[in-house]
Amino acid sequence: MPASHATVPTASAGRYLQQLCKHWSHKFAVEFTPEHGVIPFDATRRCTLDASPEHLALRIDAADDATLERTQGVVIDHLKRFAFREELGEVRWERAG
């Protein structure tokens, strides 16, 4: 199963993690705390989030490369909407080993 991860520098990581998780909790069985969250989009696709005082770490696992890339875009688009007061810059995804 392909996976990727990204680290987004921000002092508001916990707030963004909670906003993303709450947003998708209406459709999916999301589990989260202020520091860690899991969004299971479906049986073959999920996003794991970890917040620290300096950054938000994201990991996406998906069934195939196309789904992985699509999910990366969806997650970052939502994150940037929630972080509209802050310039997050370009988010660089790296393939997990």
C-alpha cells in the first residue's frame, strides 16, 4: 500500500489538526486528540495527523498511487482553507519507505 508524509511548519498545528478531524467526523469514524488524529476515509485510504508546537505532520496511506495523490491534494486544500490567515507555503510530500 503506497504511503506519503509531509511536515507543515506552523505554531497552530493542534488547532488545524482538530479542525480537519472535526470537519471529516461528520462523514467518517474519525478519532482525535489535540496532538494526534486518524481520518479513515475508507477501508483503503486514511490520513494520520500529529501536532507538535512547531509543525503538523501528515501521513496518507492509500490503495494505489492515483488515490494517494488525490488524497494528498484534498487534505492540503482543506488545511489551507482552515489556515487562511497563515501562509503555509508549498507542502512537499515524500513517499514513505
